Amino acid sequence: MSPPPSLPSLPAVRPIGRVLIVDDNAELVETLRAVIASGVPGLSIATAANGDAALKMAQKGFDVAIVDVKLPDVSGIDLIQPLRVASPFSEVLLLTGFASVDAAIGALRSGAFAFVLKSFRPEELISIVEQALGKVQLKREREELERRYRDLVEVTDVLVFALDNDDKVALMNRKAASMVNIVPDQALGRPFLESWIPKEDRGAMRTALAGTRDGFAVAAHHHHRAYEVETGFVDQSVPSTARRRVRWHLSRSPDPTGLVYGIGIDITERRALEKRAADAEALSAMGELAMNLAHEIRNPLNAAVLQLHLLNRNLDRLDAEEPTRVALKDRVRIVGDEIGRLNRLLTEFLELARPRGIAREPVHLPRLVDEVLDLEGESAKGKGIEIVRQISAEGCVAIGDREKLKQVTINIVVNALEAMKQGGVLTASVRPAGESVVMTFEDNGPGIEPAVLASVFDPFFTTKEAGTGLGLSIVRKIVDQHGGDVVIESERGHGARVTVSIPMGR
């Protein structure tokens, strides 16, 4: 029968203990060596006749030193600290022929592990050496555990912090610090909530911290409750930085420091994906509704357009004053424009909602962007806008649906032109980047408010008076269908930049 598997334990740092005997009495040294070797087999034992030699040997490391109080060049008591500096986890036993209580207390205060009288019994010496070796081994294991713990906290991919009772930072690991653009030491002593938690999330974080501390107080009687809370996590002194969402798991340390530890997972991307999944679900539900409604709405719209056309012709034959006729024709034109707008809204709504597949063919994006810019050139000139092209012709062929990608480009360019009411510059660039082609459109218009930026891709969200709020939703949908990515960056007063990347599909 095979033996049961043993639990993995920490590897002993030094399997064999090393003893250093420091005494100028050669005969006593040999006795000590013989007694220790017989009682604790497998030890390596070194000897030195004076303090100077002992310190040189200590540099190579030792576990337990047995040191005579009276050495030719120094007092054994004065040797305790230098020996322990040379080998930090060691212990020192003092050896003396006569011991007063005061001398013993002085030696222990200086850091000696124990006092051994020269009239020792062998088993007594062996027992003290074994105890000292045991303590050294425990210290080494503890240091190894602490080192592993420190390494784990530093290399882990989760965010870690510890707060004192005033919610000031006592520890922040590298991952958490790098997310808010500092080094861990800069975080120490700073107020955690005011520095990195957005105002709207501070109440929830305070409640969770209080709950963690209170929960610990009653944990002796009840099941200890660990608190979870989701907050933003961002450098509050730089408000325009991209905000991350973090799910924190809080627990209180059982030791007297009472630190509260937080372990956080960055869920920014997960939240964004959940939102996009919810949007996609809403859009597909809208799709069926749209299909059914579209035909129902198109018919009366077409009938209305026809009736307006007839009405317009009848107005020409109307026996009425010219100003009256012009006023009536104006009204007919307004109704016609509004019906046209309804028709456009319907077309865009259908485009967004229709679950249609896309073509998969090579599309030369530089040519496509050039075409769109040529198409919108007159409109740009009329608004006093200069178009700057930074278009690389090499290696910019993506795989996708040419018409749909053209629609993406038109929607973005038209948005940029409409944003620059006072004229300006539109810079369009196309370049290869890794396995994708990246198109960037940058305007120097008024920019987008941070509060608005988060909603620009939402269906029906618009800031324009006559906007449908579907243009950028369509852009997002088409780019998603191509397995690409679209990002809008903007700062108030500094324009906006839209970056679209479409895979080359190699």
C-alpha cells in the first residue's frame, strides 16, 4: 500500500543547521563540538578563537553562535549585534564561567538567546542549541512566507489596497497604483476615497467599509460577512482621464492593526460588453417590430407625398392673390420636408434594426475614404472647412462590405462637418496597424461634453435639433459586424477624434 500523499510544505531554506563556536580555550571548544555533534547529528560546526575571526566567518552565514563572554580582543556581549547583522536570522548563546543576575539580564537585553554556564550538563546544552535552531528555522520560514506574500501582492493581476481606521492608504500594490498613474509608495498615507473614488461612489464605499469593520465586531457571534462594492477608480486630480469600474471585495484584518483590505477586479470592459450585449438584444427586438411597422408607415407616407404633389399643382391653378398662393406653397413645402425627414428616419431605423449579413470581400479603404471626402468636399468648402488627408495607400485593404463601410465613413465625416459650424480643419488618416486598418477622423470643433461622450453610440441619443440619433448607432453596429472597433475621444473645446479599426482578415 502506497503512503498517503503529504501536503506540500515550504522547502526548508537550509536543511542542515550551522553552528559557530567562538572561544579561545581550545580544549573547551573540542568538548562543545563533541557534545553538540552527538546530540544534534548532521550539523556543520565551525570554530573561531577571537571576535575578529568570528566576524569574518559569520559573513559566510550561520544559524547559532556559542560565544564566550571573555574573548582576547572583545567582550562576547559586544559581539552579539555585529554577528546578527552578518547573519540576520541567527541566534547567539553566551557562554560564561560565572553569571550574576545583572550580567544575564544585560546579555538578554543585548539580544542573546540564552546564557550557558561553563558547568553545563550535555543534555542542557543540546536542548538550548535545538531550541535556538528551531527558532531560527521558524524565522526563516516566516520571512519566506512574507516574501511570497509580498511577491504575490505585487505580481497579481488584481488590485490590492489596505486602509487604516482613518481610511488612509497603508498599502497599495503595483497594479492598483499603475491604474491611477502613481508608484505604490506615493499612495501611502493619502485619503483613499477623496484621492481615487468618484464623488458619486463615495457613499457606497463608506457604507461598505463601515459594514466591513462592524461585521468584524460581530463575527465572533455570527458568520463573518465580507462586503462587496462596485465603484469608479480614477485619479480625482485629473478629471478627464478615462474612468475604470472596479468590483472591490473588502475584509478586515484580524490583527490589532484592524486594517481593511480591498481586493479589486477591473470590470470596465465587462460592463461595456454587457451594455453592448443589452444594446444588441434591444436592437434585435426592435428589428422585428421595425420590419412590420415599416410597411405600415411607408404606405401612408407615400400617399401623403402624392397628395401634396397634386395639391401643389392645384395651387398653381388657384384663383387667388400671389402672396396667398406663395404662403400656401410654403406650407406644402414644409409638410413635404417633414415627410422626407420621417422617411429618412424610417430608412435609418430599418438599417439599424435589420439583421442583415455583410459581404466579405477585399475593400481598399484609402480609395473609399478619398471618395467620401471628394463627395463631401463641396459641403466642407461651403462651411469654410479645410480637409487634410493623411492617407497611406500601402497595405490598407480590409475584408468587409464596401457599401456598409462607406456608410460608416459618410456618417462620421458628416458628423464632423456639422460639428464645425464656425469652420475649421478635418484631418482624415488611413494607415495599417498590426492586423487591422485604422481610419481616424479628427475635427477641431467645440468637442463633446464628458457626460455626453458615454452616450453617443446609444440609439436615438442626439444633441442635434433635427437629428435621428441613429447615425453613430449604425456606425457601431456595422463596425461590430466587421469584428472591428470604434472609439470616440474628445475634450471640451478641443474637437473630437473618431478612430475606426477594421481587421484585414488575413
